[in-house]
Amino acid sequence: MKLKLFILTLFISTLSFAQTKGTLTGTITDKDSNNETLPFANVLLKGTPINATTDIDGKYSVNAPAGNYILQFSFIGYESVEIPVIVKAGETTTYNQALGSSSYKLEDVVITTNTNRQKETALLLDQKNAVEIKQSIGAQELSRKGVSDVASAVTKVSGVSRQEGSGSVFVRGLGDRYNVTTLNGLPLPSNNPKNKNILLDIFSTDIVESVGISKTFESQNYADFAGANVDIVSKKMTGSPFIQVGLGLGTNTNVAKLDKFYLQDGPSYFGFNKISAPNNPLLPYNYSNSWDRQERKNTLNNNISLSAGKKFDVGANSSISAFVTAGFDAENRYSEGIYRTTITAQGAANTDLFRKSYQFNTNSTIMGTADYKINRNNSILFTTLFLNSTTQDYSEYEGFNIEFSGLDQIGFIKRGTFDKTQLIVNQLLGKHKYNERITANWSLGYSILDNTIPDRMQNTFVPSSDGSTDYTFFKNSSINNHRYYQGLTEKEWSANISGSYNFDKVDEDTFKGKITLGYSGKMKTVDFDSQQYSFFPETNKTLFSKDEFNNTDQYLNSTNFDLAAGDSSSKLSQFYNGHLNIHSVYGNALYNFSDKLSVLLGGRFEQIEQYVYYISLDAPDGIGSTYAPVKFLPSIIAKYKLNDKQNLKFAASNTYTLPQFKEKVKILFQEVGQSYEGNDKLYASTNYNADLSWELYPSNDEILSVTAFGKLIQNPINEMYTNSSSGNITWANTGDNAVVTGIELELRKNIYTTSDVNNLKEKLSFGFNGSYMYQNMDLSNAKVLSENGFGANFTYKNSKLSGAADFLANADVSFNKEFNNDKDITVTVTYAHVSDKLAVIGTSERGNLIDKSVGRLDLIIKSNLSKKLNLGLSYKNILNPVYQRFTDQSNAPLIKTADVLASSYKIGSNLSLSLTYKF
């Protein structure tokens, strides 16, 4: 009886409580996307733990006790909206809401914040809704994975790898020449004569809102493309006004083990000083800085940053959101190991040295953006960027060189190189909506890049011929003892303008079709010059012990170096200039045939003019050439929506690849043990691209996608050894066709997510992306000879692409726990693997040079200690693997010998601590 009474009482109490509750329901839509429903948006009753997330159809429902509340709608990248609501007991009340990314006012609506698209969930939703096949990585993910530069950022995307020691990236096995780099959709210049693109590691993630990687061609983009278009989206002001200061300190384990750290004399710590040749550079004692290495006491890695932002209201409906950031970071590195070049088919290395390399890199960055919202339909964004990036490399080589004198042919080389890049970018971008059918976008950019190698220096010593233990200067080549000055200046104007028209209206603000017509153009000038001053001290005239290698100033002073006593010097000047002008008109038509099928057809006409003129040893009177075709580049992209969570996408296009300026000029570039020279007979490659992708989005922050791709490259350009005694490397169209096919997989999965009564969350997530590729390229000795006038003598008839790895994989596991609204911790472990990849194609019966597979393991810990203070700890490259390159001679078709190790070194692990404070 008591039990029945208890159950009856409990039932009546529950019923009474239920009758005091009411329900709020509704649909959230995307105001900027024809009011499409907005899945995974957040709904919150402020001041309570009661919240919900919209489903795939943008619908939500929450239950709450009767009363008055503030209902908040929010989504990453959109304005949060708060409205007063009344919950009535036993009743269901509907509140629908449209969210937009533009600033505007509504009656009875309070705008609380204006966020940006830095979050992973927003970028994933953008990827899901897009017709195009694209991937993006935002500031939130970059921070979680401890990424500090853009080159490292893009390697977190499937099919992308990075060349160690360089900011160059490979996309689906395709290197620098096949990629395009832009800032806010406008092109960036190159900071290295041998590269088409600017090295991405000079861009700190402090300036980045997101990085978009598009591996398929779209008609609004430049068509000199086959790998990826990497677009850096500059950070803009969002949210409340702030000032943030960041400090970081760290060390490299290789550097920490050294007793002394050396660099060349001359460059300052921050890398802003200017070094120039003396008035009489042909005397080695006229230089203001020393020939000898200098000890650097400060070997800790460090960084400092300052950023601030504020929104200013201008009138009733206008505002300017201003953001500025400045930062400096310095990194020290040290590596040592085997360095062998020009290895014969029999396994003998013409150069067999042990190398010690000390490196010091800096980046100084200042960027500002001003986002002027004229009204809800018109906006203008101004971006200005200044960057000063420097690299110092002081290296010592000791061992055998076939050119060295003496019976043992051993010697010692010391070489210091200072490379400085200064970049200034100014951009203006506008967006305008005239009515529900017509929109227009435009952008204008101007960039100036100045890359210099101010005072590279090298000395070479060999044992003296008197039978003692003394050494003397070695002087059989102009490279052995020299000073070198190089300058590269690129100036570029670029402009885009497009207009779109929506047609075939379905209902309010919804259209089936859109046509876009536009123009894009860029006009780039390139100026390169170099002067090398070489010195030839009389052999065996000046003798010194091995301990005196770093007292070179004493032995190249006015007493010991005398032009009247047999010593000599020479000057080598090389020069090229040119321009690349591309003017394009394009159009694309998007049509939604049904709720499931969308097709985007595009076409682009490009008028190209690439002109280059050079003066060198081979062309003292100068030679010029012009390449000026008109190309039509079609594209098609289709999306089929299998259901609310699955997409099927297809893309196909025709593009091209131009040779670079340096590759087209017969100028000699000399490195230790290896020289490079251009080929003025190079011509453009033609590319055919196709992709098929399946995407599954289980939730707002989860994805499973599989993409198959294929590329046919006609007349591919490759590095190759010349078939001559010099052993120089040049470039040529090495065959008729190259084929690349592969499959990519991306997975982001929440292992578990929990929340307590205070809505504090705990989450464990896993991410993986990988790619497997097949490459095959035919090699033709006859083609190279007939087109260029020099032989090739390839070892193989077919080859993979240079820089291509068969398998790439990235994985990460992240744990996040919230302790209160202002305190949390995120721990992320990341692992990246790159399989063996082809470095240089084998010739003259020599096997290919192969870079051995390598894996990298990182640990990143981030914690918000309070609303204002953040602490970061990182331990990168924990495994510290050996980077090895070897000759694959055992697989050569004719001469089979044991593989020879060409290079071997470790880069060390990096440990760092960072603090940020937000005022």
C-alpha cells in the first residue's frame, strides 16, 4: 500500500512539474545563402544550462520552466542574436531566426558579437555546402596542432608534404612549379629565383584567419596550376576590442648540446642591416666584415607578438573593424652528417664530405586590416603587410673531393650565406550587393619583394705540397674562395573584378542559377643581378695549421695577398630581367537542377606574355625571348547531394604549367659540390585534371571523405643532370607524358563528448588524412636532344615525378576539458609520415636519388588559465628521425651495386613555452 501511494505521489508530482514547462521551437536559416537552413547552430537560454543544437534541417527544440528568458542564437562565422522570449506552461512557441555574417540592425534584436570563420566547425560546414572540392584549415585548428607557419599548416591537409629545410610544398606529388600561392585571392611574388611561389614558412600563423587549399581548378583562378591553389586569408577584427601580448621561449636539442654556436660575421640579430660590397671588391681585405666565423651566445629560440583590434561605428549602419598585429620570432638549428654529391654508377662519390651546419632564422611581421562595412550590402577591406625574413647558414665541410690536390684529395670548406627577404603587400577588396539578383566583387593589389644574398662567402683549404701538416688555399675554381652578392626584385600589380546574376527564382531569396563574368590580371616585373668576386691566392705561398682555418682575415690581408706577387682576383656578373603579364576573362554558370544536383561550368581565356632577357658567360651580349600564347581553359564541377549528410562531387579541367625565369636563363648558380644552369629552350606543359570525391558529415565537427584523382601532364618539366663532364643540373621537357593517379582519405571523429550539469564539456577527438599515389613518367633521350641540343642519357625509360612520395599520412588525437567558463586545457598529439620519394632522376647509368621515409611526432598542450591568460607547451619532432638520401643503384637496370648514402642528418627536437595575455 505504501509503495502504491509513493508511486502515485511521484506520478502526480512529475505531471505537475511537466505542466509547468513549455517548449520553444523553430528553424535557423543562413541569411547569406538564400536562407538555406543552418544545421549545427547553437541555441541557448542565457543564464541557464539549457541549450540545443539545430539538426541537419536547421530545426531546434528546447524545454524550459515557464518564464521570461533571453534566447541566444549563434554560429561560428555569424553574428550572434539575442531575443526576449516567453515560455508558457504546457505550450509550444515558435521562434524562427535568420543569421547573417554582415553587420546590420533589427528591431528587438541585440547584436552581441561579429565572429570570423577561424573555427573548424565553420570551415567544415563551408566545405560541406560548397559545390567545389576544397579544404581549409583555420586559426583554431592551427593553434590546437601547434602550427607556427603556413608551410607547416598546409601539410596537415591530405596529399600535401613539405621539403625538409625549405618552405616549398608538394601537392599530390607535384612541386612548386605546379602550385599557386595567393593572399586574399591575389597573387604573391616569389622570394627565390629558383621558385615560382614564395616560401610559405616565412608567413607566421599570427596573420592567418584560415588557409584554403583548392586542388581543383576553378575559372576565377589563374590556370598556371596542377597541384593546388593555396590561399592565405588574412586575419580580421572580430568580437570585442582587445589588446593581446604573446611571448615564447624554446630550444633545439641539437643546439643545446653544443659548446659553441657559430655564424658568419656581418648580419645583425634582427636581420635588418644592409650589407654591400666595398668600392674595390677585388681585394679580399677591403671588406668591412670578417671572413671568419663569429660565436653567437644567444641560442634560445624566442618569439614576441602584439595584436590589437577594435570596431568603430561610423554613422547608423556603418562600421570599421581595425586589426593590427606585429611579431618577431627567431630560431636556431644545428645539424651534422654525411654530404656526398656526384655519385657514380659504380658507387664512388666525387665529393664525400662531413658537414656541420649552423642556422639562424628570423621573421619580423607587421600586418593591418581595416574592414569597412558601409552597410549590410557593401563592404571594403584594406590589408597591408610588411615582412622581413632572414636565414643565416654557416657550414663547414671536411673530407674528400675529386678536384682537391694531393694524393688523398682531402680538404676543408667553410661557407656562410645570409639570405634576406623583404615583402610589402597592399590590397583593397570590395563586395557589393545591388539587389537580390546582382552582386559584384573586386580587388586590387600591389606587392614589392626584395630578396638579397648580401655577402655570401666561402674559403677552401687543402694540405700543402711540402709534406708537412700545414694547409694552404685551394684555387682551381672561382667558387673556392669568393664573396657573392645577389639581388632579386619582383613588383606586381594584380586586379580582379566580377559580377554575378541570380536567375530562375524559386521563392523568396532562392534562385536555381547564377552566372558570373569577370576579369583577372597580373603584371609582374622581375630583375635579377649577381656579382661574384673570386680570389686566387698563390698555392703554397701562404701556409697555416688546421687550427688557423678561422683566422682567414690574417692570411688574406694586404701583406699576404698581393696582386704583384702572383695572387689574382676576378669578377663574374650575371643578370636577367623580364616580365610576366597575364590578362584573363572568365565566366562560369552554376545551376541547381534539383535539390540534389548542382553543376558549375567554367571557361577562362588567358593572354600570356612571358619575356626574359639575360647576360651571362654563355651570352655576354645578351639574349631575349618571348612566349605569348592565348589559351582557353575549360572546367566543370558537379555536386550530387546523396542525402542531408552525404555529397558526391566531381571536377575536371584543363590547365598549364610555365617554366620559371631562372630555368630559362643560361646563368650558372653554384653550390658546394653542385652547380645549376638554365635552359632557354624550355616550354610550357599542358595539364588535364580530374577528381571524384565522396563526403560524409556525421555531425558539425566530423567528416569522412574519400577522393580519387588523376592527372595527365604533357611535356613535363624536370630537373636533370646534363650529359657532360661538368655534372651540372639543368631543366628540360624530359618526356611526352606524366600520369599521376591516387586516392585520398580524410577522417575527423569524436571518440566521446560529455558535459556536466554546468554544461562544461569534455571531448576526445581523432583526425586522420592520408593519400596513396601512383606516378609514371616517360623519359626520352631523343626528345631532350632534339629540342635542346644536349643529351640526357637517362638511366631509366620511365620514372616517378621528382618530389613525389607514394604515401602520405597525418594523424592527431586531441583531448579538451573545460574546468569553468574561462579555464580549460587541450592536449594534442600529432604524427606525420612521408614515404620514400624521388629527389633527382638518375642519368648515365646512375640510380635515382631517393629521400628515405620519415615520421614526425609532436605534442602540443594549450591551456586557458583564465579569461585573459593562456599557457602553451610544445615538444616537436620528438622522435628526431634521421633524414637520409641515397642512390637507388641496386634497382638500376644495367649497373647494379650497393646503394650509396648521399646525405644523412638529424634536425633535433624543439621544446617551447609560450604565454599570451589578452587585455
